[in-house]
Amino acid sequence: MQGKVIIVSAPSGAGKTSIVRHLLEQVPALKFSISATTRPKRDYEIDGKDYYFLTPEQFKERLANDEFLEWQEVYTDQFYGSLKSEVERIWSNGQAVIFDVDVLGGLNIKKFYGDEALSVFIEPPTMEELENRLKNRGTENDASLKKRLAKAEYELSFARQFDRIVLNDDLKTAQQEMIDLVRDFLEEK
């Protein structure tokens, strides 16, 4: 498992986090790579478990110290990044790393690891369904919803650059497809 990387990317609301959580429950060889972010913490999130929540200044300092495998400024002063130390921590425990990252970050990680990485794009069934999912989360106002939907349209244009695309029109089906893909990849020599 050491040296193997699974990358799961999708537009916001496509279901990638639900799929990644299910994978972590079903495939013990996987360990979640906790990303760093400067976005505000949601009430249900835990620092050091869901994300490492940093200030923009802290993020920029780590960036200057070359501590990130990849990073993106997703919105103005809203950064996300994958710490190199996370990958080393997980590999040192003999596990494979799973990333739940934005689309451009996922492509950057794939470039870095090449054949040792499996990149999967989670695709929503339609833009209308994606909009409904975002609204149902209750975390978006009208302005942020418009911003996320515009970004989702852009991110969908990158889907074909991933190794595999999983359509999430039925969560249980998408979860099983991911389990099969990941197990096959981890068993490869």
C-alpha cells in the first residue's frame, strides 16, 4: 500500500465527501489525507480531523516553506492545500493515501505521482441536481450558490483528464463502484 495514492475530486455538492467517507469505512488500507484550508470552519467540522484550519497568513507561511504537495487559491484569500507531511505520515504507517480535493488540486497530485495515483472524478447527474444538493445542504446563500455553480461548470470541463469518472446519480451505486476501483488499484503491483 505504501506509495499508493487515491485522488477523489468533484464539483462541490457532487457527493465526493460522502463517497470518500464510505471508502474509508470499507477499505482499511486507506487513510485520509487531511487538507489545510483558510475557509471558515463549519459547525460540525473538527480541526485536525476534517481540515487543518489556518489563517491566510499561516497558509502563506507554510507555502513559503514549501510544505505543500499542491495548493489552490479557490476564492480570494480562501486557500486549500495538501501537506507533504500528511502523505509521509500515512505512508510511514503502511497505508495508502486518499485525497478528497478540488479538481485542479487533484490533477496536480496526479501529475506528481503518475502511475502510483488513481484519480477519480465524481460527476453529478445534472447541473440541476447539483444545484438542489447544494441548496439542501443549507450552507449556501444566493451569492455563494451562484459562485459554486459557475465553478462547477468550469470543473466539469476537466473530468476527462482523470483516470476514471464515476457518475453519482445513485449514492450506493457510486460508493460500490468506487470500492471496486480502489481495491483493484491497490492490488496492482
